[in-house]
Amino acid sequence: MQILIADRQGITRAGLMFLCHEAGYEYRYTDDKTELIDALRADGDAIVILDYTLFDIGDAAELHILNQRFPQASWVLFSEDLSVDFVRMTAAGNNRFSVLLKESPLEEIREGLAEVAKGRRYICRRMTEMLLTPTQTTQEENRLTPTETEILRDIALGLTTREIAEKRYSSFHTVNTHRKNIFRKIGVNNVHEATRYALRAGLVDSAEYYI
């Protein structure tokens, strides 16, 4: 059994490598989706530890496509911020997806990896609580923060994630995480839809957009 680490956060990657080494698991790091797919072609029943917010996988639908292409692979969604809706779209009814949060205690992370290695699905306690809590979607919960509003405006004006990061003196991964959160909150899947939303919301006027 091999573990594929798909996480671009250096400190997290180092920690996962340590845990894999400690438990005697064979592991390797994949830098992007192409490397991940190549690794799964070579070892279709690998365990993928994926930080969705820091990797170049677009949405839940793309994850399901990968799951269909590699049905023997197991997926551990491992992130600081996974929405309940996203977990329901990926893990509900599919025992190939497990969930751990980066805020989970170390022993729980060890326990989760051990369970997945045995072929069992694992949902961490915090996410289980969130899934069992009745949903109360409010306008306030879905409202963009001032930072997210500014980034959405830049996206609509055609700036790339890297250009926005340079403009804001932020890291690429920080802006990319904001981008994913924005898309989730406003219910869009790509830049074209996000731009239309920004135009409708008056964040960018037509004259500015078509310059």
C-alpha cells in the first residue's frame, strides 16, 4: 500500500511524511494533478491524502471523476476548511472518501490514517458533529468578507491568482484558498461565472470590465 500526499503546504507535508514513516507506510509526494494521476495509474489502490483547497482540483465533480477513473483508490480529504456541503457532495454515499481536519488532534489523525489503511472509511469527530448539526443557511453565513470581495473584483477584471497574490503581498496558496471559498459562497464553478456574478452585483461596472 502506498500513500500519495497531495498537499502543497510544506509544514503539513513534512508532518504527514513523518506520520507515514512512523507507521511504516510507503509514501510519496505529488506536486500537481498530473503527477497524482500518473501515480494512480501506477498504483491504483493507493491512499491519496488531499488538501483540496491547496491543490489544482477544481470541485467536487472533478473529484468524483477521479474516483470513477481509479475506483480502488481511497481518498482522505485533509484541510483546514472543508464546508459541510462539500463533504456531503463527496463523502455521502461513497465509502472511498474519508475526512480529517488539520485542526484534528494528532492521535485522531493517526487513528484516521490507520483506519483508512485497513480499508475503512473515517470521518473525524469534528466533521461528524458538523454533519449532524441541522443546517441553518443564512445570508450572513454566505456573505463575502471585504477581502473576498476585493479578490472577486480582481478576478472579474481578469487578474490571475498569481497577479492577485503579488498585488496583495500574499502567497499564491492564500489567494487560491480565498478563490475557492468565494466560488463556494457565491455558488459558481469557474472564472466566467464568477465574473458574471461580479457584474450583476455591481462590483465591476461594464465600462471598467470592457476596457
